[in-house]
Amino acid sequence: MKPDRKNTKKILIDLAYKGSSNEFEEFYGYNITYQELEQQSYIEFKNIMFEKINKKIKFRKYGRMGPILTLKADMYDLEIEIFENLINNNKIETIYGWIVKDVTLITSEDDNLEEKSFENEGENEGENEIFTEEEIENINTEEDLY
């Protein structure tokens, strides 16, 4: 497990297949299970996040509600902004069709949840600032984020 990063915010990310259960079965049939593709999509999602945002982000599976897998991630404000930009510009979708369905920001130590949806906030491409990989990799301390 990755070491703790200080002063990060915790967010919950819901991943699910982009269509209904019936659409999944029609497309994939019965030769492969939802759980198998979900696991592959979880790994691919983490790799996308590591490549496009920061390889030091800490992820954990948090739970499941029906067909939705919830992940818990520890991210800095800048990383959350980049993540929001990726969602707004539809840059996160796995090979097997899993997408981010919802994002929830945990705002206090008590784990009280404040929902924040990133969907449809930036419909025009280029509306949000995009950071280069070099800028992201140069983030080493909390001071660099402000």
C-alpha cells in the first residue's frame, strides 16, 4: 500500500458499466462475468488516473451498491480539479465501457459526505485548464499545490 499523503481530501468515486444490466448481457453474453470485467476496469481506471493525474494517488475499494463499485481516493485539491476536468471532457472511460457515475467529496473527519457531481459542468472542450504531466510530477509537497 502506498504511504499516506498529508493534507489530502478523500473522495468517493462510483464506477459502473455505462449501460443497463440488459445491455451488458446483450453485448458480452454469458461467457464473461460482470465482476471479471469490473475488476479489469478498476485496474485500468487506476492506471488512467496514475498516467493523467499523479501516480501517487492512493485508491481503495470502498464498497458496492448493486452494480456500482465505489472507490475511495486520497487526492490534493489540484488533483481533484484535474480529475473534474477529465470527467467534464469525457476523458475517462475504460476499454470495457466502465465510466465514473458519481463523485462524492468527504468534507470532514467525521466522514460526513457532501455530494459534488462533476457531470456536465464543462461542456466546451478547453474550458478548463489542463496541466502537463511535467507540472503534475513536480508536485511534491502541499506548498506546491497553492
